[in-house]
Amino acid sequence: MAGSDSAAGERVFGMGSDPLVAPDWPPLTQPEIMTLLDADAVIEWRSPRPLSATAQVRAASGLVVIVKRLPRSLRDAAALAEEHGFMNHLRENGIPIPRVLLTREMGEFVYEVQELGIGDDLYRGTFTWSPYQSLAQAESAGRMLARVHLAALGYDAPARPPRPLLGSFTVFSSLDPIAAVEKLAAARPALTAFLDTRDWRADVERLHLPFHARLHPLLDGLSPRWTHNDWHGTNLLWQYETPSTVIDFGLCDRTTAIHDVAIALERCAVDWISLRNGGPARIQVDQVDALLHGYESIRPLTSAESRALPALLPLVHAEYELSEIDYFLSVIPTGNPANAEIAYHHYFLGHTEWWTTEGTALLTHLRHRPATR
């Protein structure tokens, strides 16, 4: 699709029962693209991902790029520079990542122009929580993730400050997660106001703290490093069954390698969208094993990491959901309280609760995997 007229009727992935909904942010327009690139630049495709306005654009020179527009209340140029620094380090250490060609603040938005990247976008129309298309893809995604973790060594930037939409590891890496949530919320007033209207401490004590009690004794054995924090087929470009480009570092932060592995498994192993709508979990044990086999062929898990994985997996998405609640209430100009409620009940609580019921079988499976070293 091309030109601003095609923006009418654009839909994006939804969080509720509707798979496609009206976007919170208007699609990128031809005048914006012309200002950033040139008068003859053409929009070829718009992404259905909901948290930014993103498009594939062909410049007059024939160069095809990805243009992303973000509200500055979500990411300003300085916040994007945190992501770009990590991307540059990985690229310099052999990871195929598109170069950022331009970052520009204009009005209330910041624009980012990146190279297209090499490979096919096989998951272009696929929701994030979906299985890989094959076991070979799951295994090769695991190998690439291990390469990223090895390449990340030596990147010692501090953890990112509290922002909406981050895949951080500050709450459940602490001695007292409830105090850590209070500290996180204190920096984000909209999140504080939301939590003050519900008995969230009792929810955390009931659902999250039992897993944290198993995880906490293992934390000293988990070395910190910068990680991607949104690893899935949707954030990879492919050549046949192998990732050829790694994209979308919007959630990256200083966590641990096993935190990133847990996110990668959480993204592909369970059909959370089906569960949300009352359907089956469609647990992908074979893809879990394939991804871990590929990962450990490059970077074997330590004994501490192997033992931490089943304790961390039920918690790994929860902190992100706190930042997503903040996003829906403080970044979107009109607010989206309905999505904030979904984030709290279905994702912050619901994901962890599932691991106490049907998910226990997968956690048992992971506990019985022998540590490589």
C-alpha cells in the first residue's frame, strides 16, 4: 500500500478479544515521510504492531528503509540512544542488525529510520505469542540468541531508568519484590494511581512470591548483561530456516542471559491468546526443547541458570506488564484504561497464575533437563 490515503481503515493487533482494533496512534503519513526522506518517498507497507507507527518506505533513490514514529513521552532521542548503543555493540561483534540511519525529534514525536535488514519477514502478520513455523526455526533462533548473549559481553552500560515498555529485571531480582514494585511505581505516577485502586500486594504475595522464593537463592549465580528481552520469530528476519537479521531492540535492558532465554520460551511455548479467549494452551514442548538445544550448542547454560529457568519463567513477563500499564495510562493522549485492565488481569496476574495450574507440567519438564555444565 502506498500514500496517505491507504491509512484510512488501518487496524493493528489488539490486546482484548478482538484480534484487530483501531490504532492508538495514527499511521505514518506521506507528508511526514517526505519531511524525513524526500519528496518522492513512498510508503509500501504499514506494520500492524500497535505500540508505535511503523512503515516500510521506498526513497526516491530506490533505498528501502523502515521508519518508526514514537511519542517522545515513550522514547525521546536520548532513550533511543540507549537502544542504539547496545545495537552498535552487537553489530561490531558479529550480530546482523540494521543500522540506524536517522533519529529526529519533531514536535511531540521522535522518528527513527533504519536499514531494512537482510532476509524475509516471515512473521510479518503474526501475533507475538505464536509458535515458530518449524522446529528448525526454533532451534536456529536459539542459536542466534546464544550468539547475541556472547556478543553482549563487555557492554557495561547501566540499566535503563524506569520507562514505559521495558523488559527489565528489577522487581524479581530484588530481595523484596513488593518494595521493588512500590519503588518502580513511585517513578511513574500513572502506575501508582492504578495500583492504588486494587489490592495488588495481596495478588503479588499469592501468585508471584512463591516463584520468587525459589528464584532468589539462585540470583547470585546469574551474571548481569544487556539482553534483547523480546525474542521471537516476529523480531527476526529469515533466510530459509535460519535468522539472518535481528530487529526491534525497544525492550532491551541490562538483565541476565537466562532472563532472555525465559522470555524466548514464554513467547513461543504457550498460546496466550487462545488462553485469553478461553481456548487451549497448545503447549509447544518440542519447540522449547529445540530452542534450548540450539542455544546450548553455542552457549551451554550454567547449573545455576538451568535451575533458575523454571522459577523465572512464570515471572519473566510480569515486570513488563507493569510498564505496559503505565504506557496505556500515561503515554496514550486519551488513555486506554481498558487495555490497562487487560494488562493487569490477563498478563500480570493471568500469565503467572497459569504456571500454577496447567503450566506445572512444562516447569517439571524443565526441572528434569540435565544442566550442561
